[in-house]
Amino acid sequence: MKRILLVAGVLAATAQVSGPLGAAPQTDPYSIFARSRAVWSTQHYPHYLSYTIAVHVSERGVQKSRHYHLTYDAQADTIDVNPISDEEHAAPPVATGFLWHLQPKRQHAVLFDKKVGNPGEAVDFLGIPKLAPTYSFGMKVHAGTEDGRDDNALIAQIRQEFNDPMPTAKDQELASEGKLKSIASVTSRTRSYTIQLAGIDTLGGQPCYHLLLQPNGNPRVLRLRQAWVDAQTFQTRQLISDGNFTGSAVPWLVTFADIDGALYIASEVAQAPVGVGEHRYESASISFESISQTSAPTHMGGTFVTKQSLMTEPDTDGSR
């Protein structure tokens, strides 16, 4: 039975897990992944955030954009979006285009469905974005607290995932100190992913561990395929998710940014053409812009929006 050492030192003063400068590179991909997840669980966000989501697509060689304004309640995990983009507000759409379905039949059975015409301009290319900039794509470990800073619950969660009970003697020792400080001698029996360390890449001038992940369960839920983890801070710098809010299996490259000491999504870029309804986009991306703390927001909706018209993140393995 393979034994691995998982070190998840939670530093309350910095709210961040980091390795010492000049330390030898990690070689255990499971330890790197666990430390990266621990960093996500120590993130602390303002109660309310305001931001803009920019959606960019290319359709038949034409570049198009939409900008939406949102607010996010980090404690209640609720998102409020103005469904009318800046572009739609400036130039209300006019219905154009037509699409015919040619369906020849033989003995009352349709032989094929050929679409003829132009579906016209989509109002919301990928849907109305109801997305939070703090979404972790399943990297975050739920600790059961409002801000995710309960260290004991965090470590217990990771131990439970790796199916390793706390030894009684160690449990009593750490309980007397009032805090769990590390994870050690973790026996791994079941894992969500099989992980390989592909090497160390440089992103933004910083060395990052490049992890390759293969799901051991439901691939539609366990969507992580690659991750780049900062070799010093263990923050997730970018990742590749197999599928995203479009509901397709198109891989997306997700990049994160550190703003005031916390991790936020900077951009999500499709790595292949994206189909939405009758439209096919050669390229598609979204970016989170002007993220800032705000006061309690007022509801920005006011327009009926169906669930089908929303662009939301799919389920993960229980973590956001």
C-alpha cells in the first residue's frame, strides 16, 4: 500500500499555505495537489463583490463581445446579474435571419436534417453569465464554515478524502494544543484522481508544478485535467477543465489572479470551437474585470430569465 506524506501547514497570519524560499522542489504530485487545495480553503473574500464579465466570441470570422455587470454575496454564495448587456442596452436587438430544416423522408422516416439559412445574431452568445469570480472548479475543500478558515475541519476533510483516520495518540496531542498543524503518514486507498507530475513550467516568471489529472470516477463531475501550481505559494495559477458552462466536452483553460491576497478567476478560454444552439463559435472566452469590494447591492434583475438562458458552472465533486 502506497504511503505518501501530505504537508498542509495552514498559516493563520497570512491565510496562505506556502513553502520556504529555496526549499527543494516537491516530487509527490498528490502532496502538491493537496497543498494547492488547502490554499484554496484558506482564501478569504469580502462579503460583497462587484465585477464585470466580458464575453468574447468569433463567429464566421467576426469578433463579437458582450459585457455584463454582476454582484456576488460571498457569505450566502449568491450571484445577482443584470441580464441586459452594455451592448444590448446601447443597441436593442432586432430579430433577423431565418433557418429552414430540410428533412427528406422515406416511408415516413426522416433521412437527414439539413439546415439552410442564417439563424441571425444571438443576443447572449454563451448565455447570460451567472458566474462567481471565486469559483475553484472543485479545487476547494469544503471545511463547513462560512469563510473556510476552520483549520481542524479542513484537515479532517482532507484526511477523510484520503481515507486516513487520525491516530489516537496524535489526535490527543494536537487536541491539547488546541489546533491541528499538519497532516502526516496518510495512507491513500481511494482517490478522486490519478495524478502525475509532468514537470516544472514557468508562468509569469514563476516556477509552477505542472500536474496531469485523470479522473477515477465520473468524468463529467471530476473535470480537472491539468493544473499549474505555484512552486512557492502553492496557489493555482491555471488549470484545464474538461467541459464548462456550455455543457459540452470542450476543454477550457482557466487562469487565476491574486487580488489583494486572494485568488480570483481572471479568464476562461475555450480550447476548441464551441457550439451553442444553432451557433458555432470558432473561439470563445470570458474574463472577469473590475473586481472590487462593494456595499450590500440592490437587485439588478428586473427581467425574467429562464434557467436555459443562463450560463452557470456545472456541478463539481461537492466543492466550489
